[in-house]
Amino acid sequence: MDRQLTSLDWSLIQAFLAVAESGSLSAAARAIGVSQPTIGRQIRLMEDALGVQLFLRQPRGFALSETGAALMGPARAMRDAAGAMALTAAGHSQGISGVVRVTASVAVSHYLLPPILAEIRNRHPEIELELVSSDTSENLLFREADIALRMYRPKQLNVVTQHLGDIPLGVYGAKTYLEKAGVPKGIPDLFDHALVGYDRSELIICGMRERGLEADRHAFTTRCDNHAVYWEMVRAGCGLGFGQVPIGDYDPLVERVLPELPVPPLPIWLTAHEAMRQTPRLRRVWDMLAEGLKPHLA
């Protein structure tokens, strides 16, 4: 085999995957934390080393050549192997000091986690914490996060999970809104009010239809998919909306209405890769997250 192929630098393969999956040098550079000229130089070096053209340069970005497409499978396999090596090495670390990266939904990150993370830092100042506030699923294999708080039971292989409990949900309105529009007396009154809903997500609409309440996006006169902004719109008086009971019941600006409306709760699952779960600092953060969230769960 050509020596150039066997000694191909991993950083070149990483750059190749980043450009292939993002479609541009600028997006790839942001994804792996290097400059755009560096990415471009790495692609040229890999093409020179292999003696092939990996991409077709187009006005709006980069498209894989036929050869580049054929190399995607082996390149991804190398990335998987590198991720597994990093996890195995990190999983054997016995020190409690170091970084723990936690990911959770925007709403949980915004309203519930800050005091819990502050308590972890107070009791373990040697642990550095990183919080990824996102409603997308971070990949535990590639160390995009060490611990994930999910609103569903993860099905990814090689992870350990713990169901902490459920966060109850309710319908809330700002007190200023209710003073003007009145408090709904029963579920049939719901559609007589302005409602705050999601924009592209149909989660609320599907949930209402499952409970016999016909609704479409136009039933919601204000819409937003960012859960933290959504809640702020409810607090500001845009209309009635759904909120987590541990947040809403302690918010002086809102009042819960229609407690008889059956709103399914949000399950909370703690998740980590099995190779990392027993490292001392992850185990400590895991336990303190479970302890800190317990008062908020049903």
C-alpha cells in the first residue's frame, strides 16, 4: 500500500469529513474550530496525498466527487474508532478534577440547571462545567457532551440511562393577560383565548388532537420554537401557553389555569456513554444532577 495512504494525518480526514458534511469551508472551519484557510489547505494536502479530487467546487459550496463519496464510509469508520479510543482513555481517568460537559434542553438549561450547577461548583471547585443548551441531540460518542438530560429514553447503543422522574406540565397565563381576557372556566373556553404555540414543531397540536381538541397552527396567534423565548412570551401576556409546573408555579407573573386539562408530563432521563459513566467526576456530577432535579419531578 502507498506509504502516503498509511500515514495520512487524522486532521486531514477530519477536515474532509467536516467539509463533506457541511458543504462549505467556512461551516467546516467553525465545526472543528480552525480557520477557513487551514481547512482549505488540509483539503488540498489530502487530495495531493491521495492523488485524487475529493470535491467539485461549485458556486454555493463543495460537493463530493465520485471518489470523495466512496471515501466517506472509511473516513466515518476512522472517526468512530478515534471517538471510541478517546472515550476508553477518558473512562480510565481516576482524577475528579477536569471538565464535564452537560447538555440539556433550552428550557431546563435556562430555568432549572443554573442553581444546580452552582451547587456542584461550590462543593467541587476542581470540576469545570460546560453546559450545552440545545433542543437537538448531542452525540455522546464523539464527546460533544459527557452527560445528557433527555426528554425521552435514549436508544443509542453503549449508553447508560436513568429515569429521574417526570416534569408535570400545565396551562399558564400572565396575570396581566388574565385580568384583561378573563380566566377560562373550563376546557371548552380554551379556544376563546389567545394561545401561544410552537412555530415549526407540531408537538402541541398533536398532543391536543390526541385528547380530542381540534387545533391547527392558526389557533396559536403567537408562535415560537425556542422554549425559553416561548415561556417569556407567555409571561409577557401574549396569551395562554404550556409551561413546566416547577417553573410556572413559582413565577409571580403568571397563574395556572385549567388544572383539569390532561397534559402529559415530560420524562427526564440522565444519559452518559457507558465508557465514561464510572469516571469519578462524571459520577459525581451525575449524582448531583439527579439530586438537584428531584424536587422538580413528579
